[in-house]
Amino acid sequence: MGKLNCNLLNKSYGEVHALKNISFEVQDGELFGLIGPDGAGKTTLFRILTSLLLADSGTGSVAGLDIVKDYKELRNHIGYMPGKFSLYPDLTVEENLKFFATIFNTTVEENYKLVKPIYSQIEPFKNRRAGKLSGGMKQKLALSCALIHKPEVLFLDEPTTGVDPVSRKEFWEMLRQLKNEGITIVVSTPYMDEANLCDRIALIQHGEILSIDTPEEIVTQFPKKLYRMPIVETQNIASLQLTQLRKNPDIESVFMFGEYLHVTFKNDAARANNDLPLQEITPTIEDCFIALMNRV
Amino acid sequence: MNTVIETRDLTKKFGDFTAVDHIGFSVAKGEIFGFLGANGAGKTTAMRMLCGLSKPTSGQGLVAGYDIAKQSEQVKKNIGYMSQKFSLYEDLRVGENMRLYAGIYGVKDKLINPKIDETLAQLGLSAEKNTLVKELPLGWKQKLAFSVAIFHEPQIVFLDEPTGGVDPITRRQFWELIYEAAGRGITIFVTTHYMDEAEYCNRVSIMVDGRIDALDTPANLRKQFQAENMDEVFRKLARKAVRS
């Protein structure tokens, strides 16, 4: 039994099948990532697992408690940070934190040690109203409030969306620290480069899990040899080069990746036919996601 | 060089706080210009001034040949704008959205219908003309939103994180639309948090604490900061930031 289990979860909104037979398990103390674009079903899944929404079918448990039958008790054991800022903008930083501590029947003092590394960064602004904080500070306050009752499992729905690359890295460092405190973390993100920071990930698209494993294992499952070649810089950057390569019958796929193109061939013989400035590389999670999308 | 954006000492203060601090740069016609910076660096404020939505405290800016302080209405008519958050009316049909925006930008009535059909054909969305926008997949919405933003053939289009949350294939298809528009001479001014996309720009500027601390081609920036990729360039610069 994992710390979190779900089995064949389904959810539809009218004709939209938002979740299709979702099953997975998260182990105690694991940092688990749900990676996928907007509309993949990440938020729906979070809302079901946190007992805020009922699935049409399927079952689930978190911290040993059933997500439907034991919903009241369950809520004492989990923390949830929604994608949208959901604190009280008219309360100060300190008031928000006290409020959340109180409704969970605890005090800020009791669990201060857990939130300290995060909360201490915004403590100088404790008398400022939450609505007046910068984006980064709001995020730290929201995380502090989701943690103040010392949850066993922490759910973070797209905590880094719209956040710049430097602040994103800092946020992931905070998550690593929380993991070291023994908290099980389930986090969703549309940024594929964050996958490598998780112990295990599920790649999700159109309500389906495309693959679920450690990031390293997902990369080794990439079906082809992957090559990169430099983009030839011209006025219209890559488009000409891209169009030509797409017409090449030996090439299976070609995509832009920063200053390189990533290329796969139909087979090794097809590769040998082409004298191109290629270098074999290890795929990224984004390469894997693209390959899995194309397979479906 | 045919310049479509030019700023000198452009500054915006809110009380004691200098959000944008004497920025000066120019963007050429048909260029894809990446406008990067950490959250809070001043990108949005700068962009609002360039779009004629906010008056500079001091300094000058010319956009599409118009003064952003004195001719903001003219600026607005000659630019397009698309953000990830809002662009299309979900409860209007595809054709109705295009008709609405074309009307707002003053495209002549008799030109609108043929252009709607032509644009939808290019996008491969002709069959969706009467579909409600809310029923379209996200990737189609993004492409449609971009086409709507350039429907009136503006000189410049401002794209504010246009690909946030989009799947990796759609994200790349979106950039192909950007190249195509730039090839037709439309200048692209784009913000993004995806550093691989910074590589797709002709030139990139990076804002730190209200100033532009770096501006060059991605290749030159990589060389200048001895970095392997734009992510590293960004990190080296943003680490210097004092404010967050």
C-alpha cells in the first residue's frame, strides 16, 4: 500500500472525458510529479484526491484514508496549494498564517520549525496584506499556509506556472527540503524540465497517463536513437532548414530544441544515408513526451 | 535600418519605486525580439508603456512611428497584442471572434469576410468557423488567438507569454507561425519563461531590476556570458537582481 493510491479514476464534464482510468501509487516520502500541458486533467485529479470533487467512478486513498468515505479526516492529513492564489487578500501575511493554523486546530508556534525556512523569507513583511505581495512572496505564503498543520501529504497544483526560471529553481529547492522532512509531495507542472527534479513522474495528456516511472527510466524507454544538429542561423531562423528536413524520407521526426534541432531517423540505415552534422544525445523528458504524444 | 520600436531613457516610477529604469533599445522591422526578465524585473510595465496603456514618467518611446506618450491611440491601432491569459471570447464562435476584433481595429467591412476565410484556410480550421471557441482544443485556440492578433496586419505584435502551459508539439507549431509572420515583415515582440524559446529569437534583451542588462543575439549572449545555453545566461544575470 502506498501513501497515495488511486484506481481507475474517471471524470467527465458533459462530453469532455477529463480523466480516463487513472491509476497510480505514490510511496511514503516520495516527490511525485504530474507533468502535462494545460487541459491534461491535472487539476481535476488533484481536486479528486484532495476530496474536493467526486470522481464518476474509481477509488482512491491518501494517508490510508478513503478519499470519499473518510473525507473529513483526510483533510486533516493533507495540505493543498491550488494553482490560483487562494489566500485572503485583505488579511495580512501573519493573519493568513494564523487563520490556517487555527482552522486546523493548531498554532503557528507548534509547527513553526517546519515552515521556518520558507516563512522567514516573508516574515519581514508580516504586517503587509497578502493581496499586496509580489508573486514570489504570495507563493511562499501560500506554501507556508498549506504546511502549517504539518500534513503527511502535500499537493501542489502548478506552483511554478508563470514563474521565471531562477525563481522556479529556488521553489524546487524548498520542495527538496520538505521532502527531507519526510513529507510526501505530489506536484503538477507544465514545465517538462522540472521532471528531473522528481523521484518519479507521470506524463499526462488528454486525461490519460502516457507513461509513469522515474525520469531516468522514461528517458531510457525513448524508442529511437536521438541526434541533434545545430540550427543554421538565417534571417528566418530555422523554418527553411526545418521544411527541408521534413521532406527528407529518411527522417522520422525533427523538432526545434533551443539552438539545436532534434532528429530521429526511420532506422540506422536511413541515418547512414545522410551526411549531416549530427551528434547522438540522451533524450530529454520533453523529447519523450513528444514521442509519446505522437504514438497515441 | 527600418526601426519600428525605439526607446531612449524610458522610465516608469510608481511613487519611490522605479519599475522601469532608463531603458533604451530599438527593434527592426520583421525582427523577432525576445523580452526576458525575472518576475518583478519590470517587463510588464515596460510592455504596457510600449502598447500605449501606461504613460512613461520620463524618457521617450516611438512605436510604429508614433510617440507612446503623446500618440497612444495611434500606437494601439498599429499594434497587435496577445497574452496567454486572455485573448478570445469563449462564448463567441470562431468567425464571430475574428469579425469582432477586425471591427475593433477598423478593418474595412468588405475585406473582413474574405480574410476570415483565407486565414482559417491557412490554419486548416475552415471547418471550425461556426464552432464556439470554448469547444476548441487549447492548441487551436492559441493559433487562432495569434491570427486574430495580426488580423489587421499590424506593424508589430506583442506576445505576452504566448505559449505558457501549451504542450511541446503545439508550442513548436506556434513558433512556426511566428516565423511565418516575421517573414511577412511583422515585427514580433515576445516574452517567455521557456529558455529554449529565447534561442528562437533574432535578438534577446534581459531585464534585471528595471534595467536592460544584456541585449544581443542568443549566440553572442552565450559567448559573452560563457554559457552553454540561454538558461545559463539568464541565471547568471538574474542572480544579480536585488529586488524580487
